[in-house]
Amino acid sequence: MADPAPPIVIDGDGQIEVYQTVLEARRAVEVVDVADGLYQAFDSEGCPLRLVAHGDLVLIELPSDSRPDQAELEHRLLSHSR
């Protein structure tokens, strides 16, 4: 499995946040919210990421079948900037 390309964009809870590293993004989200599926995440290339609640930790993974979706990422970013 490849590593996500920072920065990491997380859409959820009514807002979009951008984190410079995967570690920052992991620390910023709540495990319970990840378990509830509250967030959608993308790397800087537009690849959808998988957020996994693992005990008290959040893991952010780039699935091997993840393909860049720049249009979806752009749509999310623009819809929050209005």
C-alpha cells in the first residue's frame, strides 16, 4: 500500500480542514467520528483515502485501488469556500 501524498484534506462535520502531514490529520479527527463514517478524506493528488478507527488510534490509508478524483476534491473545496 502506497502512502498518501500530503497535504491531507478532510471533509466532515460541516467543514473542510487541510493538514500538512498524515500525522497531523490523524491527530485532528476523533476516533468515534471516524468509526461513525463522518469524514471523507483525500490526499493532494485527489485520491480518496480510507480512515480507520483502530482502538484509540486513527489510521489514514491509501487503498491500492484508489484513483485520483481531482474533480470531486475540487468540488468539495469550492462548495466550502462559498
